[in-house]
Amino acid sequence: MELNLSALQMLQPISLEEMDAVALLNRKDTKFVFPLARLSAVLEQLSDSYRVLTINNKRWTEYDNLYFDTPERYCYYQHHNRRLNRFKFRIREYVGSDLAFFEIKFKSNRERTIKSRMKIPSSVRELTGEIAAFIREKSPFNPEEMEPSISIGFTRITLVSHDLTERATLDIGLEASGNNKMVQFNNIVIAELKQDGIISGSQFKVALRMNNSIEQRISKYCICLSRTEPELKSNLFKPKHLNINKLKKFVANE
């Protein structure tokens, strides 16, 4: 996806090495959804408080995620049914590089997100060998009972607060393929604020609320899978889909 956002150039850069100080693999997450048309205004308001991850002079990163689930979509239904102590499994590839990781995300009963990951060759697409051992070590799942469920790609802008207490991501150009279907969410931004704890006075939250962004729990995996596999039960996700559709109309009418 090509980006032409002059507002993005207003933010000072931060390197991947500098950002290691705020990895936040054990964190509290707050998510927002807003129209892509508001992104430049949000970035302008954040330019004095945040830096943008910059790699090889590029201020955004493209991701390809391949998710795994049981044939019965156990991970999906755990999220749909609002169960805590739930897992998600994926291979994340950084497009245009040889960098890829296998990741396990665990949402605890204390509402904390804990991510475990291991570096893998970018060509790997199966849960065998060291990946299978990693799954058994970090979760109660049997990798032999899991299969690829959906592929999700997007472009991400990563921001880090000047005091290194917050990391925020802005995901755009979301598209997914699976079950011989493809879905796209081109006109929305899914934003996520990652903090060690809930810190009051976050400038990221202030900027998003000033631009009519809706704070909303949303899972890219579940939203996309419920579109590519419409036979899945998705009652609790219907309000989220309705909101996304409203945002698309908002963009069309601006």
C-alpha cells in the first residue's frame, strides 16, 4: 500500500534498537477504530509527543500474518464467547525482509496481553519441529490438531512516546484471505495503545477522542474470520461490523 502522508514526516524518527526499551510484551491494550480520512489530523496532534518507527528511511511496515486454529475454530470461539485465558497463534512476516516470527498471544484473566515469540525462517508455514515444541511449552494446545485459518495483511505505523512509556500502532489497508474468499477494510484505521499499565493523560487517547475515534475492543483475527467464514457464529461481533460499515459511509460522505 502506498502512503502519502505529509503529517507522518512531522514526527521525529526512532530506530528499532531504541524501541526495544518499550517492547511491552506483557501489557495493557486499548483499541480504537476511526476513518482513514482522520489519520492525518491524528498524526498532526501527536507530532510533539511521539516518535515514529523508521527503518531504512521508511516510516511504516507491511505485515503478513498467517493464523492457526483448530478445525472447530476453538480460538475464535473463545474470543467470541468472551473467555479470558485465551490464545491466538500466528506466523508474522515483515514484508520485504527475511524477518519472520512465530507468535503466541495470551489474554489473561487480568486483562493483560502476554506475547511470546520465536524467530523462524520466512518460508515456514507449518507447525512442526521447534514451532511445535514452542506451542507445547507455552500453551495447552496440540499443534498436530491445528491448521491455517486465515491470512491477514496490513500496513502499520508504529509510534513511541518521548518518555518511552507507551507504544501505539495504527493499522491501515487491512485485507484478509481464507476459505476461498477475500475481504478488505480499506477506509478504516485500527489503532492500539500498548502500556505497562493504564496511564492517565495519554496524548494518544486525547488525540483519538478529539477526532471522534471510538474506543472499542476489536480483534482483526475475529473480524476477518467472521467475514471469510460466515457460517461461524458471530452474534457478538455484529455491532463491530455495523460500526465499520458506518465508518465506510462516513468516508464516502466527507
